Amino acid sequence: MKEGRQAIERREIILNAVDTFIKIHDLWEADVYGPPQPSEKFERAVKLCTDICAGGDMPEDCRGLCGAVAKMGVEWIRYESGQMGGDHRPTKSFWDAVRDVKSERIGAVPFAPRVRESVAVLRTQGVSREQIARFNYGDPEWENGFGPFCGSRGEVNHEKIDEEERLNKLTPPQTLLPPGWIHPDDRNRKRTADENARTKLAQLQEELTRGKSTEDPLKLLREGQFANVVARECGLTLDEVHALANQNGIAVENTPNLAAMRAPQEPEINEAADRALQPGPATDEPVGESPEQQVARLFSQGFDKHQIADRLGLTPRKVEKLRMLARV
């Protein structure tokens, strides 16, 4: 029983994480006046969704959905590492992965009440009318306060039970119960599940708003990480990163070949990003390599993950993920 409740709760967490991402994605896509590149809120939604789906047990009916989310997460890592189109947007493979996530979510079955045995089946099994009226179909929310097969004072209505049994045996089966009637135990379970889902969704949305991160931005800056890497890892804006660096007397720069990954908000920023992306001495990495190929090549040349992170403007953790993708 405990395992079943845990599976239901885990499933709700996964679905709420995916629904939050889809909501943020759809709002970003509908904003015709916004920048064409994914926003910071979009990025946090992708990462939260990916981390939550990967961070626990996987219910059987969520395997397809979690697999699609994992694929989307891999494609986002590639985007963060510089694999993007000429407009600095993720490539087609990322958007294909997003469509797969939305498709799998549509196919996810919502919370469903447990199928209850009919009165005819219970009577065949030898269950008494008393037990059927008071326990199997007892309903304190019924208009009489006792259930559909009890009288106004709580007495068992034998005639109604016999009529229900007769109707259940027809082809197709019929019932005296109103359409959509749900057993009170299932109603309570659904209320609890809905309440938990609302709570978790509010927590996720709050986390999206504040950009919670386990990374220490000051530590990353002192390690020499680029400003845009610190902003991405810690859920900060570039202005906040530069302000933090200035307060602590740390010189910081943006990654030269990824300067325009963030959607430019002002014309002068746009021009600076374009200049940063022009061919020149900013980077001596071979052109045309995927992020995985870059990492694999640098490992083969004897660099360690920290040196590679500094060279490519990534965090050591991202280097390890790309190393796994490259199967080095």
C-alpha cells in the first residue's frame, strides 16, 4: 500500500514538472515580441524538468515520458555547449525532443479512480446487503449522509440493492447510481493527489521565479569561470554576475564563442555579440566540431576536465556529461 502511494506521488511530481515546462515553453513561444532565443526562465524550466524526471523512481506508465525528457535534456546540454543554429537558437533536434515530450505528456493517463465491483458481483460472492449498503457503497457525502442504498435514517434499503443487482445483470449493464459517481475513498485520494500536485506545482513555479541553484556563483568566479557560464549555472543574469564580480574585485569575461547564447536585449549588446562571434583570435578550437567531439579530442590530448572546462567555457560537470556522451 505504501509503495502504491509513493508511486502515485512520484508520478504526480513528474507530471507537474513536465506541465510546468510545457506552460513556460508555450508562453515563450506565444510571445511574438520577445527574443527568438530561449529565455532564462525557459532554461530553468528545461533543467528542472530534466532533473526531477531523472532524480527518482520511474513509474511504469511514465517511462516513455521520462525518456523523452532525458533526450530533451541531452539536446539542451549540446545547445549550452555551443551547438546551435545561425540565429543562436537550439538546433532542430532539440525542438524535435520538445515535441516528443509534449506528445508523451498527452498520452499520460490522468489520475483514475479504482474500479469497484458491482452490486451484482458482490451478491454473487455472498456479500450481505448490510455490508454492501454500509461499507462497499457507504457514502457520507450522499444527500442522506449514509449512501445510495440506505434510507433517510441510515437503514438498509433492500429493495434498492435488489434493483441495482437486477440492473447490473442486464446487457449492457445499468445502474441506479448517478453518472460519474466516485467512491468516497477514491474522492479522498483524488483530493489528496490534487492538493499535493498544486503544492508541488507552486513550489516548482516559485523555484523557476527565484532561479534556485546549488552552485556558488562566487566560488565559480574565483575559479575563473566565464560570466555567462556562472549566470547559466546559478540562474543569474549577466548584470548580476558582473555586479557580484565587481563587488569582490574579480575580473570576469564572457565566453568568446558563446557570447550571444543569451538573447541580446539592447542593440549595443547585439552588436557586441556579433563582434564576439566573428572569426579571429578569440578561440583556436577547430571549426565544425560538435561539443562531444571537442571534449573527446581534448581528453585524448591529455587535458583534464578542469583545463577543458576553462578552455571551452564550461563547468567541469558539463565536461563530464559531454565526456559520457562522447563515450570517452
